[in-house]
Amino acid sequence: MKPSRINPKPGNQFWKHFGPTLLVLGVTVAFTLLVLATNQWNPLAFVRLGTRYSQGDPHGTIGYDGQFVYHIALNPLNAAPYLDLPAYRYQRILYPLTVGLVSLSQPALIPWVLIGLNILALAAGTYIIGLLLARQRLSRWYAVTVGLFAGQLVSLRLALNEPFSLTLAIAALYAFETERPRWGACFLALSVLSKETALAFVGGYLFYFLLKKQWRLLTETGLISLGPFVLLQIVLWFAFGQIGLRSGGHGATAFSFIPFGGLLAFGLNEPETLIIVLLMLGPLVIIPTAALIVVLVRYFWRKQFTPVAIILVLHVIMIITLPFSTYADLPGVLRLSSGLVVATVAFAAVARSRKILNYSALWNASLVYLRFFG
């Protein structure tokens, strides 16, 4: 008589499937409540309005990038006077437009929806990348790294586009891995319209299809994923006399052609500052990026090519060429590193590398950086 198979308890299965998502949801809600409690429950504390742009005072406070998302959500057609570089900010149109639609354009609701959508995006991104991990018979708990990386929570804290854009990119990754390329291309298009840095995800797939001479997929994915963004750039050119693509907002410096040149620029006049920055960003960005370069060289040496590997390469290039103005802004480095974290976990999932996933889990220690953004 064969022993009966023991069915796992429903509660265990629920926690296995939804535990990582619920953990991320719980931490982000708790973090949000803490920030609200220390700011008189004012949701505009997440926006960080500066009087230089909100009131037109040239000598006023600068604020932070979330204020531009807020102004576009508040008045999509007439926000230009409240933006530092209108074309640059308007190219990230999807997140503020979604906020405006969900809030029914009610000014009092907009800051709350800015917060709520980012919380939902972080939870959804965690869940979807958990599906990608489970598809490769890997633990979904590795997905927590994506949802709780400090760059993601800093983006939540400052009402930025990254969680929204990266979740759409993760949805695209899952769609392509499950052989639904048109859905993947659509998600890529939405991700790029949320933030232009998602072009790294688009580039990974287009370059892979080019290498494999998959002309139909190359053409179809290119047209769907880049078409809306190109049209938007044309509209911006006619509206503002320039396209949106550039290295950053007001005061941004150029990309560095020397690896980590933007970071090393600290040492030109302030070597003490360079040491402090290296101590802060070394474990978070520099060491992981260097390690990933070694991993990728070995991967390609064995003639293993996957779209996600190319996506990771493009994110590594993005990190090592970041301009000085980004490295001088800790939130900027953290939020841009979020794409690297997503690409690393996705690459490790597709490559079925528990070793890389275990090392990537060390990024969860980045939560200590949140003490600077209360």
C-alpha cells in the first residue's frame, strides 16, 4: 500500500506565494506611516516642494524631483512654469498622468495617490519577480530584495517615478519569459514613458533579437516599445524646442566616459569627501558592480547570451558612467541603482544562480540608508 501524499497546509501555501509581497507591503506602509507621523500627517512632505519652482522665487529652496511629478499630475497641460526643464520632466509622463486619473484631478487627493501608487507598485513588482523566480524553481523570497532596496524606498519617500517604471519593466520581463512578446513590448513602452532609464530594458531585448537575427521580433518589439516614446519626444521638441533626453535635471553634469569618473571627480578637490563617498557607496554600488562585471564576462565567455544578461550589462554601463552631479546626490545614486538590483535578480533567476541571488540579498542591508531620509 503506497503512503498517501501529504498535501501542504493552505496557510503555508498562501505564505509561500504571497509572503514576500505582504512583507514588502507591510514595510512600505509602516515606513509611510512613520514619515507621515513625523511630518504632521502632511502627504506633501513626500513631495518636497521648493519655493524656487512652486512660487517662482529664483532665490528660494530647490526642493526635490517629486515636486515635478506633483505639478504635472496637478495640471498636466500647464505645469511647465513649475518645472526646471519642462521637456526633461514631461517625458516621464505616465506616472503623473496615472496619479491625476486615479485622484480624479482632485488636488487634495493627488499627494495621497502619489504615495499609494508607489506602494502598490513596489508590492506588485515584488510579486511579479517572485513569479519569475518560482518559474525557475527558486524561492520567491529573493524578490524581497527588489521591493525593499533602499533606492526603491527612497523613491517612495520622495514621490519619484522609479517604482512605477521598474514594476512595468518587471512585468515586461515576465511576459517575455513566458513567451508573450507583444505584451512584453507593451509593458516596455509604458515603463519607458514612466522613466527614460527603462530604455536599458528595451535595449537588452532589441540587441538580443538583432544578434539572433529574429527580425520580426526586433521590428515588432522596437515599434511597440519605442514608438510612443519617439512620438512624445517629437511633441516635446515642438512644444519646448528640445527633446527630453539628457543626463539629468537643472545643474546636471555630463556622463563620464571614464569608469566611475563621476565618482572619482570628488577626489579632484576634496579627497576627504571622496573617502566618505567611497565608504558609503562602495558596498552598495561599486563592489557589486565590479563583481557583476566579472560574472558577466564569464557568462559571455561561455557564449551564453540572454536578453536579461544584456539588460544587466546596460545597467552596469549606466552605473559606471553616471555623471558627477548624480554621485553628488545620494538619493539619485540609490534610485538609479534600483534598476541594477532588478536586472541582477532577474538575471540570476533566468540563469538559476542561487549564488548570485544569495549575494544580491545583501542589498537588503541598504535599508540603513533610510535614516537619512526621514
